[in-house]
Amino acid sequence: MNSIELRHIINDRISLIDDESFLSAIKTILDSKISSAVYKLSDFEKERINSGREQLKNGNAISNDDLQSEISKWLNSK
């Protein structure tokens, strides 16, 4: 089966679907495949990234293992 036949089958089957959330999910998948634009960070996102880098540079960081341990202790104390 070639790509033209597959497109035809997919189009036929999609036209029979009434589930809006399912169609939205398909659209999201298609949009991600088609989109070739480069994601642009907002000023807020850039600020948060720079803040995180600064914290890391200043030693204000915790390993993932230590963080998971803290979370487990906190959850078990509740």
C-alpha cells in the first residue's frame, strides 16, 4: 500500500468520526508532524531559564535523588 492509498483510507475513516476529543488529538499529531517552525521562547521563559542557570552557578541546586527522597519523606509524614 503506498502513501496515496493510505491517505485516502485515512481521510475516509476520519470523515466517519464524530468524537471531537479524538479528532483534536489527531489534529495535534498532524500539526506536530507538519510544523517546522522553530519554537520561540517568551521573555518570561528566557527569564526563568536564566534564573535557573544563575541558581545552578551559585550552587543552589539539589540532585534528583535528594529531591525524590525529600518528597517521599514529606508525603509519608502526611
